[in-house]
Amino acid sequence: MKSKIFSTIALAAVLIFATLVGGCGETSTDSSSISGSSGKKLLIYTSMKENLIGGIVEGFQKKYPDIDVDYQSGGAGKLMSKVAAERQSGKIMADIIWTSEVPDFYEMKDEGLLEVYKPKVFDELLNPFDDYDGSFTAARLGTLGIVINTDKVETPPTAWEELATSPTYKDAFGIADPALSGTSYMSVALLEKQFGWNYFERLRGNGSKKGKGSSQVIDETAAGTLNACLGVDYITAGKIDKGGHLKLVYPPELLMVPSPVAIFKDSTNKEVAKNFVEYLLSQEAQQKVADAGTVPVRTDITMPEKYNLPAPEDALKNGIKVSYTEILPFKEDTIKKFSELFK
């Protein structure tokens, strides 16, 4: 039976709503705003970290200085609980949602929560969704790879299987909790599709660990607590920019996770929200996406060499293919099975 995100978590979410104020990462909370003076407001819920969303909002504010912009950043799981609680109480407060847990967007679409809007620049974009109808649009082609501590790992891995068999990663490889991180959930779903659950059993047999969030496992790798982790491109890039002895490597089976952006149908600021979506998908903003260390959805962007990212068209072409509507009914089972395996 098809799972229903909102129906299954709404009651619990209401009880914890006061604590869910959107964090910068999966384990902390943060709310940032840039104020205008016109009375026009825009509220964004996003799982993007500060080094990505901050620059985007700043660029939008320069173009539209009369708009008050507020964004709440946190793990996709927490944000969806927040949305469920607000829906239960009568109104979703946000105008826009931008995360990396693609099945959530199909669920919200089916629940009638999303405004259908095809951006004016759509024909200039790479589109990873074969069933695209304007309910949501990819705003980045996020990639995940193996993040290694270069002080601990002399020879970078070239295959996913090394993580499950090599003594180098014995008790020293981490994966973020897919219940908290949308990118982690999607990567688990992609790896399971490619290699089956036996692969995760072998990982666990080699002592792989479950971390709390996408940033945490990269932090532990940078600190040397872990030798390597499954890491998100731009979060890794941010740590490298701050001096982390890290390197992101990609096995042939590329993990590409689109990050959709959507407008809530109940938004009272739809025109402002549409302006933000248009800006997010513009060349200016997509260059900011690339400069932050992740893959944009435009091909007219200069990719920074220091991050060793795949070109946008290569990320789209070489990513493990999956039907999001087919994996949607198994989301809860996937998270439960992973959690039980990595207790």
C-alpha cells in the first residue's frame, strides 16, 4: 500500500512542532532573513546548507531589495514533519520548499499541496524528470561520492565494493541517517537498486556506521574519527574550503540526486515565489550553485576545477537511473530496514 507521509506523521509532528524550527543541517536549527521594506515576504523551507542557500538568497535580495526573505534550513525529515504539523493546524507557513528528497515532492504533488508552475527558463535547463508537469523543478543535480580523509587513506577507492571489504574502512566508514537526510535516503535507495540489500549487509559486516546527518559524517571524516563517508558534494566542498583534508571521489556508478524546488499552493505570495524560482534557475544563481561545489541544472555555467565535479550533462547521463514513483511506496520500509541493520 502506498505510504502517506502526512497522514502517518501529522499527529506526532503536531506534538513536536514547537521544536521544529528548521536547522542548519540535520541536527541543529537556524533561521536567517534578509529584510526589505515593502511588506512583501517570502518564506523558504530548505535542506540546503548555509554555504549554498545563503548566497542564493543574497543574490535574490539584491535583485528584489523590497522583499523580506526568510529561510529555515534543516534536514528533509524535520522539514517534512514541520510541513505536516502546519498542515494539520490549518496552514503551511512557507511559500517555497527546496530539498533533495525527491519522493516527498511526488507525495506532496499527489496530496494537492504544490502549485503547478513551469519556469520561463525551463527550456534552458537539464530536466531529470521524465514525467515533468511543473509541480516541481530540479534546481541542482546533487552528487554523492566517497569522501576520504587524505591523511588516513593513501589510495582512493575506485569501487563501492571496497567500502565493504577493505580493511582500510573497517569500523571507519559512515553513512548519514536516511530518516533525517533526504540526500542520504536517496543515495541508499540508489545503491540498493544497483547492488541490492546484500551490499548494505556487507557494509555493516565491515563495521560501517550510521551518522546523524550529512554534515556530521563529513565532519567526523575530516576529524579522522572516520576514514571515509558517503558524502554530499557541496557540503564536502565547504569543508575543503575551510582546510579539511578531504577528497571526494566518484565510483563509476554515479549517485546523482536532483534537488527539486516547488511553490506551495496555499502561498499568499505566489508572484514573489515565482520570481524566486526564476532567479534560482537563472544563469547568475546557477553559477552560485556551481561555485558552492555542486552541479547546476544549466550547461552555460563555468564549473570550478578544484571540486572535481562532473559536468551537468555528465551527471544527468551517468547517474544511476531510478523511477521515483516506483520507490515512493517503499520509502518507509527502506528507512526502517536501514535503521534496523545499522542499529
